[in-house]
Amino acid sequence: MSRTRKLFSPLVTFASAVGVFLFATPAFAQAMDAAVRADRDKWLGIGAALAIGLSALGGGIGQGRAAGSAVEGISRNPQASGKIFTPMILGLALIESLVIYGLVIAFLLYGKIG
């Protein structure tokens, strides 16, 4: 099988998927009445609350466990504090970025209300 053939198949698949998403979505568009909009807004509000609540809960638990393990490791071996501290800070920053991602999702869902 030639190199061009190997590249052509995934590109055709990707182009087909993009075409389906771009052209099929407007076919299902329809106007919403007030009752449907209120029901949708209710679920979007619940989704926004769950997004920020669960991400904060998970982030808090993860950061607590990471910091606790780092402090325990430093207390067992104080000479390794430099080697433990930097990865701990990096891990805490990555955990916090996931919480901020939950906040962004909550803001996006809240923006759809109204």
C-alpha cells in the first residue's frame, strides 16, 4: 500500500465527518416556544451548577491528597524536599487548571440561558 493511499483514507473520512456535521445540523434547527426554553434553561442551570460544584469538589480532594502526600514524603526524608516540592507544585497547578476548566464550562452553560 502506497504512502498516498494511507493518507487519503483518513482524510476522506475526516472530510466526510465534517461535511455531515456542517450540513446536517441546520436541518434540525427549529424555533423554541417559551415552555421549551424555560425547561432548557432549567437544565442548563443545573448543568452549570454541577460543572463548577463537581470540579471544585474533585480539585479540592485531589489537591489535599497531593499536598498531604508531599508533606508526608518531606517529613520522612527532609533532604528530598527540593525533589518533591517542584513536582507537587506542578501537580497542584494542573489540578487547578481542571477546576478552572469546570468554571469555564459553567460560564458557557450560563451564557446559553436567556
